[in-house]
Amino acid sequence: MTLALIPARGGSKGIPRKNIRQIAGKPLIAWTIEAALAVPEIARVVVSTDDEEIAAVAREWGADVPFLRPAELASDEAPGIAPVMHAIEQVPGHDALILLQPTSPLRSAGHIAALLAFAREGGATSVVSVCEVDDHPAWMFHREADGSLDRYAASADAARRQDLPELFTLNGAMYWIETARLRETGALVNDDTLGFVMDAQSSVDIDTMLDWRLAEVLLAGNSREKG
């Protein structure tokens, strides 16, 4: 049984109240709740929040909010894993957990189901979603005090992108892990974690207003295509 956990604290700084702000016709968090609810392998969809208004919106869109997160776990200083560990203690009885960030609204039910199948087929104890890097370190530089540039990566001779080795970065959309493994390591990403690849468009993570505008355009376009 897999528990879907959606973390949504009230004190977002870059875009105030972003988790319940309307984007493409829905509160931001609703896109993730709907995606999780559409996956049969997920036993329960729980939102972890410290905020009563976010809790009310989450319940309106079908998620469970069985507890409010303590204030000390919703501060900027709180370790990122702390709310996750708190949640699995509050909602026991699940073999695995998938953490779904509400700031990744283009991650669909299909992506979630595919990641769960990838984990099952690979015999994994943990899987994280990744996407190919946009800016390859082979084309990055240190800038010295006098303005001169030194290459960041030693193997930077490739003149074309296709000649460079593929590199991937965590996109923040999905973290799946067996509950026993999470309790053992206290971390979502470990040495044996597998990477589930997502495309760049589906990997958009909202941190700034520029990200927000891009996600809004893409979500609206997806809705038109489905309609």
C-alpha cells in the first residue's frame, strides 16, 4: 500500500500563498491532488500542512488532511525530511510513500503510475524523478576576480550538445521510497536510489513568477488539447 504525501506549508516566500493560488483554473495544489487520486495503486492521498486554509482547499479537492503539521516543522529552518518523517508516524500502515510536490503541476497521473511500475519492475527500494540538465557543466565557467574564465569541467572539449555525456538532475516532482527504507536511512535519496526520467516540460517546478507563467501557459495548453 502506497501513501501519497503532498507537503504544502503556508509560509511560501517567493510567491505568497502559491499552494492555493489559482493557476489555469484551479488552485495549484489541486493539480497534484487530482493526479494522485487518479492512480489506483495509491491507497491514500494526504496533505501535510500547517495552514487551515490550505487544509480546507485540500479537502475540497479530495485529499485527506488528518493532522496539521506543527509550526516547528513548517519553518524555513526545518530540515526538509522532517515533515515526511512526521507524516509517516501520523499515518502508519503503508509499505511505501510517494512524496509529490505541489509545485510540479505538470506531473500527471500517468507519470506517477509509470514511476510506481518502474520501481516495481526494477525491484527498487527508492526511486526519484529526474530530467536531463539544460545547462551542461561542460559549458560552465568559474569567473575570476579579474574577469577571466576557467572551465568548470575538465572534459569540456565537446563542441556540440549531442557529443556530451547525458547528465540528469532531480526535478523535485516525485520521490518514492519503501517506508522501512525511509525509517532506516532518514533520507529520500540513497546510494541505491533509481532515477525515473521525465521530459523537461513535465518537470517544470514553480519557484518564481517566471516559472508560474510558464506552467500556466503549459497547463492551459494541455487542457485545450484534452478538450
